[in-house]
Amino acid sequence: MPVVHKVHIPVQDEVNIVMPADAKVVMVGDQDDLIAVWFEHDNGPLTTRTIYIHGTGHPIPAGRKHIGSVQQRVYVWHLYEDA
């Protein structure tokens, strides 16, 4: 049975997160001034995934897919993964 979990990530260029390989990002948002990523999974084997954070107006390298955006005060952060 799927479960939804949450991780908080810092605002930096890239962040590595250990999560089940079958995890599907379902939402990103601001929670208490931290970026939160909610993901659904079935407790499969763990893998490390890299999330890239780009500010509005910053270039996005080819080969990345958008997984969500979040507004924090005057900034909007756009989260991507490798496609």
C-alpha cells in the first residue's frame, strides 16, 4: 500500500536525497521557511536522487524535468531532476 512521506531540503544548487526507487514526487511547498518535498512510494529498495534548485531567471541545463516550484518570501525556486 503506498505511503506519502516528506523531506525538507536546503536551498542550494543540488541536493541528494535517499528515497525508495519507486518514489513519485507529489508536491513541493514551503513549510516553516523550508522547502518540503512530499513523495509517494511502496517501500521499494532505496536509491539516491539528485534534486536541482534553480531560481527564476536562471538557466536550466538540458535533460532536466520540472518536479515543482515553491515560493519563499520574494524568491521562487524551481525544482528539477534528471530526465
